[in-house]
Amino acid sequence: MRGDVVTRLVCSLCCAGALLAGASSGRADAARITTTPTPVRSFGVYVDPWNVTDWAQRVGVRPDMVARFEAFSRGEDLGSFLREAEAQGMASVMVSWEPWKPVPVQLGAAQSLPQRGYRNRDILHGVQDQYIRRFARSLKTFRGTVYLRYAHEMNGDWYPWSHEPRMYVLAWRRLVRLFHAVGADNVRFVWSANPNQYQGKRPWLAHLREYWPGARWVDYVGSTMIDFGGVRRARYQISRFAPRMQILRRVFGKPLMLTETNTEYDGRVQWLRDFRRMLRGMPWIRAVVWSQLKSRGQAHLKGSGELNWNVADDPSAAAALRAIVRDGRRRPGA
């Protein structure tokens, strides 16, 4: 709807270089890691911008964007997060924006129950308009691009916004209109699905289509891509993910972002190498966002593998991840 991530990063990255040039010695270390070509495929990580330099030094590569989750129930704007992201030279941020009051993971199925005031129909009927406008104005102040991943994984059954797909579509469109009304033109709307490997391709796609807001209301299609491993290891191999990514691209016709990516500890290096090969064949995947936050999915999926490991403490996995990031920073034919 408004162009792709590559062209919009050029000017912002130039500004980022100017910011870093005048920073302290700690920031100078960050600048040395940052010196890279403009990315063909950007790389993000779910980490506080206050900690991004430490993360980059430990992994050996600096992200192009930082990402975070934000729940409606907090009622807050993201001013301090955005200001620190700018200070760290970030040209873009991603916000996974969740219309709910988070439910403790130990309550299991209660997580999916509709919550009055946050339901799709409530948002459609204007219950959250005041907060949405305030949040939009906050994002508008960011000197770069904000990728807004609103109400993600809607085609699953573990979040309350999965109820009433038609209301989801209408609520999405209302939200986009509100952002446009306040002039938040730096925001890109990311419609981020789940690959649902437990479903066959046809029922998965048929259900997913019910949530599609329409091409004019979406800038990027996103997808979670997490290898939960364990007893379901075969289900999460790259050879199973790749066809779903191709379907998303073909059916919805938008550039794709992998908005939440991770893998279990066992077999992590090989999975990352396979992931790298997949990305080389899919130049239309414009961003990869790495997440090692506590996983709700791991808590609900009995027999899953170990996701609570840290790539920053794992040299072999960090090397595999660096190779993926560096591939995205090479121009075609380089």
C-alpha cells in the first residue's frame, strides 16, 4: 500500500548514522557493529532498545529494528521506547499490538475467552477509540517506520480476537481509518497469521481468508515461524513451513515479514541453516524478526522442545543467525 521496507529504510539509516556519530564511547561500539549496507531484507529482534547494543555485541550483528509486545490494557503510549530506539539509531520498530488484558499462561484455555471492552465488536463500535487515537499519535512521533502487527495469529484459537472473523475484519478497517485520521503516515499495517501446521493446507487457507481485511487495508502480510520441536519436531521442519509462506505470498499478493521467529534448542543450528536456504529462495520475504521471549505456545503444547535458550549465549547458533542477517544485507549478485 505504501511501498516496501527497503526503499523506506534508506533515508532513515542515513539519519541513524548521524545520530550514532555524536554518541558516547558505548554508542561508538554500537556504530562499529552497525556499519552495513542498506538491507535487502531487514532483521529485527524482540529486545528493549536499552539492551540492543549488548545483544548486538554478544551475537555479533546489529539489528535494523527492535520489536516489542504491547497490550491494550496498559493504556500507555510508547514514547520512551520510541525515543530510545531513535537514540540507538533504529530506522524502524515493530509493535505486536494486542487488544486484551493478558491472561496468566497457567490458566490455559481461559486465554482465548472474549474480554468485554477489547472484543472485535467493541473496537468496531468505538469503545477503544480514545486509546487508539492516543497510541497512533505516539507512533506518529517516531522518526522512522513503525510496523504495527495488530491482533496477530487471529486464525488460531488461543487469543480472544480469533472470535467473530467478520467483526475482526471490520475492527481492523476502523483502526486503519483512525490512524489515517490522525496523520500517522509512518505506520505500516502488518496482518500476521499463524501457519497452523496442525491443519491441512486447504482448511487452513479457507479459515485464514475469513480474517482478510482486503489489500487496501494491509501493507504487509506477516507470519509466525516457530519450531516448537519436541514430539512434534517433524511438523516444524523448514520443508513444512516453506509451502505455507509461498501460499501467503501467492494468495494475498503482499511482501511478507516473518514477525516472530525462533527454534527449539535441539537441532537449532541445522534448523537455522535450513532457514537460511529457504530465505535465499524467497526474496519477497522482506524482514525476519527474531524472538526469544517467554513462549506461551511452549506452555500450552505438551511435549514441545526447549525454547527458553538464548542465542546470545550460544556461539554456534549466533554464527548461523549472523549468516542469515548478512545474506539480507547483500545486494543481488554480490
